[in-house]
Amino acid sequence: MRTISFLKTQGFNVSTFFDSNSCFDLVADRSDLKLVIKVYSNIDGFRKEQAEEMKKIGELFNAIVLVIGEKTKAFTLKKGIVYERHGIPSMDYQTFTSIFDTAVPSMKFFKGKTIVELESDKLKEKRNELDYTLEELARRTGITKESLYRLEHGFKTSLDTAKKLEKLLKADLILEKNLLEEFALSKPKKEVFENHFDDSSLEKIHSLGLDIIEFKHAPFRAFGTKKEFLLIDKGKEKSELQKKALVLEKTKAVFDSHSLIITKKFSLDKIESTPIIQEEELDSYSKANQLMKEIKKREKKSE
């Protein structure tokens, strides 16, 4: 897959989750940056509930979340334009590769228009150099005086309007940005942990003192933390436990976490390095550090 190949050329370690029916397909990790990516042909298939869980993962692991696609139901995605699906930056492959450039035109798609940000000080400077008043520039461009005033004070505009101004003023006015920095700065900062759970085992783990958030569209059932990260899943049949353990092994390596599978039926210490704990065993712990101590003990236990 070309996205994976490109990320590797950029120095990322890449883990794939295409087979886990997850809200993300790729995690790319580099010393300075972590990306969580969903890949679609038609980005209209990206659902709100997936987006909400991707946002939470981005917040939990300080990662930038993105969607890479080719089209919507109505049009093909254009190179150089960042779209948005349920609050997640979405783009085609060429645009994705361009975000690793130091600076690129910051173009976004909103309500059928390509929106750009202008260098407002430069716009005003070029207007004054040519001795145009706002009224004169408005007459020459067909842009209202009020709109021009707003553009000189930092408002965004359509690509067509920007090009019209650039042509008349003979200047490059569209602001270029480091989009990776922009995506990082625009990440939502909010409390993502929950206090009530329908699942009694998650309720018990939370009562021990771990902050918990539950997932429905990730390669794990829940995430817990106090001082360390813990990925939690649940399983019934032995074959299911083995499958979930293999997924958790890969996932915890990406997110630098411990892992745990809770079950009712099977008495196993662990599968691979993922501990298996029976639901009733959770009642034997009164504090989070007791549970984490047991998890670490089983992780290290020889086969």
C-alpha cells in the first residue's frame, strides 16, 4: 500500500489494523510524531461514531488523526485541499504526502467552496503600495469594501477571491502553513474519561482507581490509566481469547501500554504476553496498583 510505503520513507514505524474492523487502519509512529489514520475509497463511509472514537484516541495518545480517501459520493477529492468528515481532517493521498512539506497552501473545503487564509498584512501592504483605497480595490475586483476590510483583518476567503486579488496586486497572498503543526494545534482538548459503565467488570476496574474510557470501534474494549496505560478487552471462547490477544499484542506495542483480557470461563494466566483474568478475580483487588502488579507479574511469567 502506497501510504505505508511513503510513511516508511519518512522514518515512521507503521502498524496496520485493516483486519480488526477498527475506527483506524494505520498507526504511524516516529520519535517526534504519532499519526492515527483511517483509509477509505469513499470518505462518506466514515461514520460519526468512528470519528468520535478516533478523536479520543488522538487525545489519549497525543496523536494526529486523519482520513485518507479518494472521493465522496458527489466528487473526487482534489489535490491540495483538506476536507473534513465529522471534525477529522480528510484528504487524498497526494495532499497527505504534501503535509510533510515545511509549508504548503492552507486550503480547506467548506460548504462547496475552497477556503484559504491570506497574509492579511501583505494584502494591506500591496494595496497601499499601489495607492488603492478600499473603495478603489473593491471597484476593480468586484469584492465589497466590507469584505476587503475583513480580509485585511485575518478573515478567510474563497480560493477564487484570493486568486482575483493575487492577479490584480501581482503578489502571492495565500498563506502557507505547516499543516502537521496546524492539525496538532487544532486537536480537541477535552476530558475523555467516563464515570459510569454498563459492563460490571469495567465498573470494578474503575472503582479501583483507574480512569477508564470505553470503545466500540477500536481493537480494544476499553482504555485505562493511572500512571501507566492499560488496554482492556473481553472474551468468551478460547479461540476468541487467542484472536483478541494477538490484536492486543500489536496494539499495546504501538501505544506503549500493558494489556488485559477479562473472561468468565477460562482459567489462563496469559496468552502471548497478555494476561487473562477472570471477572470474579477482580473482586480480590482493592486498589489499582494491586491489579497492575498482577498484570506485570503475568506478563513476565514464562510459558
